[in-house]
Amino acid sequence: MSSYRIENESSIPSPALLIDLDAVDENLRRMIAIAGGPERLRTHVKTHKLPQLIQAQVALGITKFKCATIAEAEMTALAGGLDILLAMPPVGPNAGRFLELMRRYPSVTWLTIADDADALAQLAAAATAAGLTAEVLIDLDIGQHRTGIAPGSGAVALYRMLCETPGLAPGGLHAYDGHLHQTNLEERTAACHAAWAGVEQMIRLLADAGLPFPARLVAGGTPTFPIHAQRPGVECSPGTCVLWDAGYAKKLPDMEFRHAAWLLTRVISRPVPGEVCLDLGHKAVASEMSHPRVIFPELPDANAIGHSEEHLVLKTARAGELPVGSVLYGIPWHVCPTVALHSGCYPVRNHRALDAWPVTARARTLQV
């Protein structure tokens, strides 16, 4: 019935997260082709959180990575990443943890971001006390208004502080445009160029101020990846396209990646005619968005009518064809938080599930 199925599904307990390694390989090849070479990529690891996928990328020449947590950064270092950006301002104890990563893994180039003078001063004091120098990118707010400082005189003053404060070194600029995900490529491209004008302004202001600029520009996420890939010298930071999901497949039809993350679930009850209950609750698929939270290719008419911690109730005309115990395969709408719900996943090669992998960096702490 399903267009996707593994041969040994009877041995896999549900609900389960499957990672199709053949699809991952193809997605990585497509990412490199779009970027124009592996050196142009600084892929985000928050989507998959798996050391095995870091190793797969390193084998293809991708050595620069972007992370959201200290645990993701440490996992990436342990898996062979050589140049790691913590794209979350390290404040409180996380500043010390970031410096401890620098101390423990000296062969790695470590970078982080900042948008605030007090946070920068605290990081500088801790770095100086530890005898280290933290390389920092100024995080520019180019429209999302989540983190970052607006391009302009305030950002120049912060960059000057970065250049002149012991314990710190300028690493360049970081600009994330996660608010741009227009379905129409022309509209998305125009919006991306408009937002990028702030980065260009900042580069001019730094030059006018005579401040040293290492020319490192880290930009974008998945929706604007093909656009930033056309900018010479920019490091692109797509993440979701390693695994892909149903949400971006619908929103971004111009980006042709394969679905590499699948959810295996089973019918556990048929309470009334025309309905089935699956073991795919909030704890197995990201539920921060409205339905559909998962797409079932073999049930195109399925409509979620109930979702709780451990259960998903679907209304479908095909309910009568699905006895209790039937296996279904779903594509998560939002893959990143879905992966984080699973302590382990099953890698799949040639439609056969292999021994489970722990989802290492779903934890907040590894060793540091």
C-alpha cells in the first residue's frame, strides 16, 4: 500500500524514527551541488543531531558546521567536525561551557555569536581568565527580530568592542533570515536580497571605520540556501534539507530533496467505523503546529481528528483496510523537533533497518 516500506518492519517497535541513508546521501550530494562545493557549506546539525551524519558529511568534504546547543557542538567535534559555530549567544554558564569546548578540542576552530555588549564583556572576562581567545561573529538582525543587532552605528560600536577587548577576536558576521519562506521563489529571492542589503551596509560601515574584517559571512538557513549560494564567499547554513520534511516540501517546491526521515507507526485500535487510532502521539511527532503534523502518503484522505500524548486518531475512508497491527509510514511536517523527541532512531539502507543509533545531541549535556 505504501510507497515507502522497509523489509524488516515486523522487528521494529513503534512508534519509531527511521533515517533513510540512501536519501541522506542524495540530499548531501544535492546540497554540495547547489553550494558549488563542500567548502561553501556550514550545515546546521540541529535537524539530525547524529554523529554518523556528521561523519558522512566530513567524508564528502564538508568540515564546517553550525549548532544551536553546547551538546550539538560537542557531538560535532567528537564526530570529526573541524570548524564549529555555536549560533546561540553563550550566556550564563554556557559561556564557560563554550570555553571548555575550546580547551578540550584545541584542533577545532571554534566560533560563536554575540549581539549584546554586556554578554560580550562577560565572555571576554571568562576567556581572559582561562587564557583563551574566543572568536566571535556579530549577529545581525536582518528582519526576523529573534536575535541580532540591527546593522548601523550600534552594530559598528559592538564590532569595535569585539576588536579591542582582550580575550576576544573578530570572526566576521552572522545573518539569519529564518523569517523568509515565501513559496514563490521570485518573491523569496527579492525578500532575501532586500534583507541582505543590511549586511552589505554593515560591511561598508566596517570598512569606513577602518576595523579589521576577516570576510567571514555566515548566512541563511534552508529556504534561502539556493539564493545565498549565489553570493561569492558566503558560507551557507542549510539544515533541514539533510532529512527534509513535509512542511518544506509543500512550502518550497523549488527545492527538490528526498524525504529521509520517516515515522513508523501502527494501528492500535479501530474505535468506530471510518477511524483508526495510531501509536503516534505528541511524544513521537512535533506538535507545535496545527494539523497535519504528519503526512501519510498511502492515506491521502486522512484527517487527524484527535491527538494526545501517545495517540493519533485519523478519519479515513480506508480505515476498513487497516486491521489492528497494520504498519503505516508517515513524513513529519516539522522534522527538527520530531527528531528531538526520539532517544534513538533506525538507520535504513536499501529498505532494511539496521541496528538503532542513539540520537546523541538531543541531550542538553554530553560531557561539557
